[in-house]
Amino acid sequence: METLILIVFVIYTAMLFLVARLSSKRSDNMSFFTGNRKSPWFVVAYGMIGASLSGVTFMSVPGGVYTGQFTYLGVVLGYVVGYAVIAFLLLPLYYKFNLTSIYTYLEMRFGADTEKTGSAFFILSRLLGSALRMYLVVFVLYEFIFKEWGLPFWIPALIFIVLILLYTFKGGIKTVVWTDTLQTTFLLLAAVTTVVFIFRRLDISLGDLFAFSKENGFAKVFETEPTHNKYFLKQILGGAFITITMTGLDQDMMQKNLTCKNLRDAQKNVLTSSMLYIFVNILFLCLGAALICYAQYTGFNLPTNADGVVVNDKIFPSIAFSMGHFTAIVFVLGLVAAGYSSADGTLTALTTTFCFDFLHLDRKNNVDEKKKTHIRKLTHVVFAILYLLVIIAFRPFHNESLIDRLFQIAGYTYGPLLGLFAFGLFVKNRTVNDKIVPWVAVASPIVSYLLNLYSQELFWGYQFGFEILIVNGLLTFMPLLCLSKKSDTPKQNGSVC
């Protein structure tokens, strides 16, 4: 079966390179960074589903049903609120100033040090978060395929990174917009096909699945205990701010949106994506319930770690491979699609951010296009190497559901971005010393971490969940407000007040 899966992988990758070749014709530096702002909004909206899902959603959301039931749906409902904020608050700002890197706004509002601080937090966030997503894909392929061949873990990681580097090398974001449509298709196809296959194997219906979930204690949608870290109001609020930060303040996600022809198209894209995202996540939660149902009906032993604890992230791949060649191949196709979609846009966005916010490549009129292209390609390769190193380094730390670890990372690294943008947008006619901002931005996640670590002792048993992101943002916002001074002639602030 390993040989058959390898053949399917090669065929899928060939399809991807064909799409990349067609989409990167006559590409230049502006194609790489902005897609020449000609992307059809509906193509971006559909492709954004795959970009948002990633390998973590593909496996951790279905697997997470085993311990978290359907409570993740609260986070998804919060996403809708977050997408509305992006559509009607952030996108108008980005299009107003015709931004390529969204962190250029921070320079306009505060200064160069703040711009670099915001960019640095994004680079840290994406290197860790996206590499973690990619790690999960490589981990599963290694455990179920490459390990049988006696190959070390870094070999499949290297193969993936090299392939992604090659097909994004020329077209950049212009290529990513179109390859994401292919990734989304295979991600959804894998989920739907697996659910249908389980239904037919067990001879059950969707109604039977819901009845099974209710009878076996997997049907809870809203956690009503306020001190619980999955309390439904915290889930909804956390989901909203996760979307605002991890999409609206994230260069990777917004760079795709900013390839649309105009603001109206970009807004239609974001709002459409938010609706589609609800149905897609419900599909993956139903997949999780179907997997548990299959395990119970057939007596399949769920995968455990050395301590006998079920490993959520292994539930989907273990069952898919046990059901036969067809489901294994479908699973691998979906997983590979998730892996590619996790990394291609990230590498492009990291390159864009560094070139625009640190090198200011767009402002160097004395540097010819050939030299700029050389710098851009070199930056792209360096980030690919860093990406690979993070994936390899994370292997010893994979001991829990990665979607929880992903949101933990986001809570600390995106919090300062939330505080900076909130101050820039909502505080009118006040300025902050640009040199102070980096110190505040670094201090806030440290304090947030300590609060989270001792929350039960300090706050009468209260456990922070996704809302630690909001706390982190406030710990950036409030000191900036206290240290700010009234100014009659502030920097261009884009304030909404």
C-alpha cells in the first residue's frame, strides 16, 4: 500500500505543479507580492477554506470530539463575528492605504520600530504556528508510510518543503491563490468520502450518528460551567478574536484577500468564507463523531500513548488506514492538500513581510528589478530552511492535541498585534514614543503567560482558554494608552473614532 500511496502523492503533486505553472506565467515581483490585484473574489473565498483549515483542523478537530465533544462549534460561531470585523473595519483600512504588507500601517501610525515589532511578532507566530500545522502532516505520513521504509523523520519534512519552495518560487501569492482551490477541493473530498464510507460500512444514517453521539456523551455543544476553559461564552469570544488576529492581523491570510480587485470584492470574499467555514467545520465535527462511532461498533482500539491516554490526532489516520486501501488513499490526499495549504501561503507571506517591513524593498528605487528579484528569492529560501528546522525541532514536544497547542501559541504571539492595531484604530489624536512600543509588546505576553500559569490560584479556580489572547491584547493596549501623549498633528492614524 505504501507504494500505491506514493504514486498518488506524485500524481497530486504533479497536478499542483501544473496549476502553479499556468498561474505563474508572466509573473514578476508584483505578481509574487500582490497577485497584480486581479484575483476573482470567489476563487479567493473558496481557496481560503483550505488555507484556514490546514492539517490541524483536518485531524485535530475530528479527533478533538473524543475529549471536547462538539464544543469547538462555539469557537466557529465566534469566527463569524471576527470575519464581520475584518470585512467592515480592517479591510477598508488596508485598501484605503493600498497596503501590501499590513504592518506598514504600524509605521504610518507609530513609526519604524513599531512596524518591525509587529512584523517580528507575525514572523514568530507564523514560523511556529504554520510549521506546527505542517509538522502534523509530516508526522502522520512518517508514522504510517516513511517509517516502514526505515527513513528518518527529516526526510519527508525536507521533501515537502522543497516541493512547496519550488512551486511558489516564481508566482508567489498569485500561484497560492489558485493552488489553494485545489487544496480545498481535496480536503473536503477526503472528509465527505470518509463519512460516507463509514455510514455505508456500518449501515447507519446521519440521524443514527446524532443519536449515537447523544447516547454516548459526545453531543455537548455548549459547556455551561463558567470556570471551565471551554465555557461557551469564552469559546465564542475567543473564536471572534482568534479570527480577528489570526486572519485580520495576519499577513499570510490577508495577503490573499488583498489580491482581490477592490474593497467590495474583498469584503464579499471574507463574508462568503465565514459562512462556508461554519458548514465545513460542522462536517469535520460530524466526521469525528463518525470515527468514534466506527471504533465502538467494530471494536477498533483507539491509538494511545505510552501512558495509555488516547492520542486525538491519531484517531482519524489510524481508522482511515485500518479500513482499507481506498480510505487510506483518500486520507493521504486530504492530508497532503492540508500540508501544502499550510505552508505555501506562509512562505510567501514571510518573504513579503521581511522584504517590505525590514528591507523596504518597495522603496529602493535605486535597486533594479533583477536585484530585487534576487533578494526576494534568497529571502524565500532562507525562510524555507527556518521552516524546516522548526518542524524537525518540534517532534519531541508532540504530546497533546495540536489545535490546542496552536491556539496557545496564537494567544501569546498575536496578542501584541491585537493591542497595537486596536490602539492605532481606536485612539484618536494621541501618539506614543516609537522606541517604547517594542518593550511593551514583549512584556505583555510574558505577563499573560504568568497570569495563565497561576490563574486558578489568583482568580478563584478560573482557567483561561482562548480569551488569554484578549488579555494579552489589553496588556499591550493599556500601557500604550497610559504612555501616550495628546498630539494636534498625529501620524496618519486611520482612526475610526
